[in-house]
Amino acid sequence: MFFKKKKIDISLLINEGNFSKASAEIESQLKKQNTVYICQQAWHKINLDSDFSEEEIRLDENLLPEEFFETIRIYYFLVDSDWPKDKKEKYLKISKHIILKISTFIRNNLFGEIRFDPNLRESLQDFIQFVKEQDLNNDQADLSAIKAQLSGSLLQLGWIEKKDFGIDMLQYAESYENVGLTDQSMNIYKAIINDFKSQSRELSSGLFPEIQHVDDPTDEELEIITKAKDALDRLSKN
């Protein structure tokens, strides 16, 4: 009787600091033409002191949720490891490109037949908070922009509430402010104010066509408007 060999968990090898074995396993799986996530391939090349370019990101449309979760899982494991700092930075950079491509594909195909995991958006927020705690402001800004764009598309389908989109937009604006992109941040705050207070599509700023509701703002939405106005006033005085 033959038993199928259990596939080795590459991420756990990385978590254990067994980088050589993890790279060897990835190499073995690639030679066997088995499925190896793009993020794992990227980590492998970086581990071997090679570069992994954005052009090499060719996603399997059937594995987008798995690719997303594995991408951030590996980074979580790497942060406290003794893997060189410059390699961690390279992996984080390519991780953002992977997440962006996944988000873009989802946004462009929401009305088609795709696998969308509702936990993806929440996990992305956890990842944003994680990089924020490391004072990686530029990375936080990039990821916040990705989340706001994704949330805008989800709002169109009614999968999230308008207030949730507003919270993401505030985060987007604040993160841009934190990296010195004041003009862009002010434009986002203005768009939030215009789109959330508009009572008709004609009065909307037009910057965010996802906002097409004509109902009076809820208390939560009014709070978002107030926060955006306060931030805009503060920035205008600087």
C-alpha cells in the first residue's frame, strides 16, 4: 500500500529560520512542476541573492485568495527572523506588487465568476496595521491606497457599507499625509467631504464614482465628513 507524501509547508520552514531547506523545497517543487505560489518563488530568488521583478508576477486566477494570504504570512514570519534586513525590504516591496495585482484583478472581475474571500479585506487591514507599527509609513500608504480602491469596488456591489469605504478613505488620506504628500491628501479629504455629503449624483465631486447613493448621511457617515473637514482645515492652515 502506497501513501502520498505530505507536502512540506514552506512557510513554516521560513518561520523556523530553516531558509536553506525552504529554498531547496521550492526548487524541488518547481522542478516537479508543482504549484508554487508567486510569493514563495519571489522569496526563494531573494533568498538566493537574486532579484524578482514585477514582470515575473503571473498569478493563477484560481488561487488568488491563497496567494494573498501566503504573501502576508511569509512576511509576518520574516519580520522577527535573522533574515537580512535588505532582503526583508525587497520581499515587502514585491509583496505590495503581488497584493496590488490581486486587488486589481478582483476589482476588474467582480461582476464575473471569481473566488473572493471576504476575509481578504480584513486581513489586508491587519497587514496595514502591522507595517504601521513598524513605522513603515511609505508601505502603509501604498497598502492603504490599495485597500481604498478595493473597498470602492466592493461598495458598488453592496458587499460593504458606505461608512466602511469612508473609513478606508480616511486611512488613505492620513497615510498620504504622513509621508508628506499633502496635496494628494487634501484632495482625498475634499473628495470624502463632497461625496459623503452630496444629496445627488450631480453634486458629487466625481472623483469616486463608487459613491452613487442619494440617502441622507448616517451619523457614522457624518462623523467621517467631520474628520475629513477637520483634517482639511488643519492642512490648509499649514
